[in-house]
Amino acid sequence: MKAAVLYEVKQPLRVEEVDLDGPHDGEVLVRIGAAGVCHSDYHFMNGDLTVGLPCVLGHEGAGVVEEVGRGVTTVVPGDHVVLLFRPNCGHCEYCSQGRPALCWMAAQIRNTGHLLDGTSRLSRAGSEVKHFLGVSCFAERTVVPEQGLVPISRDVPLEVAALVGCAVMTGVGAVMNTARVNPGAGVLVVGAGGVGLNCVMGAALVGAHPIIVADLVDSKLETAMDFGATHAVNAGRRTLSRPCAN
């Protein structure tokens, strides 16, 4: 299959043929339908964050289950799924406290570049290629732990579902779970990129008002207004558009 492989920091990805083994026990093989390009991938490419190399990047994706390993019970071939870059076991101390993002499972996968049995399903010319955050969706197919995906309705477009894997849950989650914004509270979102736009959506969902977005690009500000912003500020020109009536 073709995949985008990072061999060295500060170097371009190389799209080339990579071998992918089938799923082991408790694993799922997914055909990638869509992958988002998140700035976090660039941080690893640029060396701002470190990852074992070589590896197949991509952590924001969705696809269709093609094969399941022994013991998998939550999905079957043909299911549509969103991939998770922070899988959780559901029973460790953090999971029991309602803090699954801190689960040891995600940390193990992130720190080793391997799946849960300590090995990789990816290789090229007989040499190991590492997984990226347990997802590696810059590829035609990937193998992930069963805990690393969520089944979704088949009528959800995969290019939309892919964004739920990172941008949506990061932005909406920042509003609802981290900042715990209350109805009627004012919100300022700095930057109308993928995460920022989802912060706007999250703020609109909880009934925040006003929802102010600042950016340097007018087209992004216009999109933010469509997503639910009440005010848009071009920080380069200090101009305000669509202020509230009051």
C-alpha cells in the first residue's frame, strides 16, 4: 500500500510503498477514507516534538473496517469508524476517574511507536516502520487497537468524520470540558483555524454570548461567522464586523 513516511525531521514526507501486516488479536484493519492534515503532524516533522523514525504520520482519520483480529467484538467488516489518537483501556485509574485522555494505553503507544503487543504492523523492505500515535492514517490502510476507533453511522461522510478524530473534539472539548463555558458567558477565540472554528461551534452549542473571533485573514473570519461567531476582529487592522445590536 502507499503511505506517507517521515524518515528525518525537517525533511518532506516520502510517499512510497509500505507493507502492512494483518491485525493481531484485539486489532482492526481499516481502509482509510479520509485523513485531516493537522498542524500537530507538522510539529513532529519540524522537530518541535519527537517521534520514533521512520514512521507513517497522520492522526486525524476515518475509514471502513476491512478485517478484525481475534477477540474483537465492537466492530465488524464494513463498519465505518473514526480513529482515535488517544485510545483508552476503560478500567485503569485514570479511566475510572473519568480522565481517559491520561490512560496508560495511549501513552504506551505514543512513546513506543508500537501497538499494544510491542510490535509494529508496518514495514518497508524488511525494516520496521513505526506507528504514529497508534493511528498512521496518511496511508491507504492502517491497523489499530480495537480501543483506538469508534463506530459511526454509515451516512456520515468520511471526510467530515475524520475531523471528529482531532479538530472537533479538541476545539469543542476545550470549550465544554476544559473551560467549562456556561450559557451566556462571553468567549474570545484567537485564531480561526481548524481547532478555533470548533471552539466557535462549541461555544455556540453551550449558548455562549458574545462569541468573538480574532484572526488576520478575512476569509477565515467569514467562515467563523458561519460557524456561530457573533463578532469577528481582524487583528491586523483592528476592524470589527457584525457587532451585537446591544
